Amino acid sequence: MSKLKDLFKINAATPGSYTDEDDLNDGMTQDEHKEKLELDMSMLGGNSDERRYQKEAERLVVTAAEDSITRFHMIKMGRCPECREHLRRHLFASICEACGWHTYDTPRNGSVRVHLRDQSGPIDGDRCYRVKAGDMLVVKNELVIARLSRDVVGWIEYLWLPEEVDKRHREVSEHLDVACGWCSKPANPEKDGFHLVHVAFGTTQERYVFCSDECYEAFRKMYPARVDRNCYERNCAECNLCLKRYVDEAEGMRLLAKDFLKPKRRSDSAEPRS
């Protein structure tokens, strides 16, 4: 509890230092909310215990933070925070096929474009939000520029800048330790000679990564494919000779099997891989 309070900067106020003006002049409260807050304060009278209300709000915020952290760890462990089933995880999206729960990243530097059903011109903004009633709010330059009925919204386009996409992939690769399937040394997907390979030695498809052409060729010589002699070169999507484990995934660093992605060690004293 104390760590969460420190995280959210929730501290005991100095007696006498907290006033109603602190609520009204926080710089973020909209004018309409200020008017409502002033009305509520006047109804409670001048003897209202503002500190008691603030402490209750702090308690609710900390409880909500604890719930959020629990849900976050469930997602990290590959489980849906709603129905507890396995998540289909991608680097920038997690989707539960069982109940439909999902979360995904949106552009930090790009924008959003809302296309309308009547094929009239789209509406561009910085962000858009689906509110409880189903309507869509479009925000641009920190202002709500449009509120759209759910019936008029066709689809939403996220405009990713190529530079941001490349940056996201670099951020991910910098925090991952991908081991070479031959020498067990770190394999950098950005370097020449990196290989991501699907091959079957029995009835099931397997996936390996290699840090160099030399490691890849050494592995091939030591472990020739048994299902088909051209298994290393064949397109898995066009082959039905083994049980596919990655049938819906294409080649690429962003779709590496999660068992190859491990957090980088914080020190050289960490234990070697098993």
C-alpha cells in the first residue's frame, strides 16, 4: 500500500494546507466540473470535511491501482484478465479468442482517421474514444472536435509513421535476449546472417533462430530434416506433411515464438540458460 501511495504521490497533507481552491485550480478540471463541484460544496455547507473526502478518494485510487497491477501481471503471464483463458499475444496486441477481450497499442506520434458509413470525408484527429453510450469522441489538439453516433462510424484507421514502427521494433529487440539454436549466444535480429527457421524432425513443426549463416549451416548438417529433404526451404503455408504449431504466423522477428523471447539479464552473474 505504501509503495502505491509513493507511486501516485499520495501523501498526508500538512494540517491547514488543503483548501477548496486546490480542487478548482488544478489546471485540468473542466469549467463544467468546476461549477458542479462548487454547487456540491455549497450544498454541504462551510463545515464539510474536505480532507475526509480526499482520503476516501485516495483509498479508492489505491484499490483501483492494485486491481490494475494484478490485471497487468495476468496479461504478462499470457492469461485473459476477464475469463482467465490463454491470450493470443503479439508484440503490440493481446487478444482473447474465448471472450473477445483485447488490448492493443495505438500510435504515439501518428494520428487516427475515422471513416464514416456514408462515405463522406473522414475525420482526422490525434485520438478517438468509444464512450459508454457507444458514441465516438474524436480529440485533436487536446480538444474534442467531433462526437459521432455509433451508427455513422464505419471503421477506424490508425496512421502509423514508418519511423515509429521501426522504433517500436528496436525497443522490443533491445529488451529481448534471443538465443541462437546452435551456439546459444545472443542472436541479434538486426544483424546480417540472422535466420528464423521452421522445420520438422518428426510429426510436429519446430522453430529455431540462428545468429549467423555458419550456425545455421552447422545445424542443418547435424540435424537433417526427416519429413522432407527440402523441409528447411519449403514454405510451411503450402506444406501439410507435419502438424503446424505456427500455422497462422509469418516469418519475422515480431512473430518469434514466445519461448525464444526472454528478458535480458541485468548482470553478467546471472545463471546460464537451462
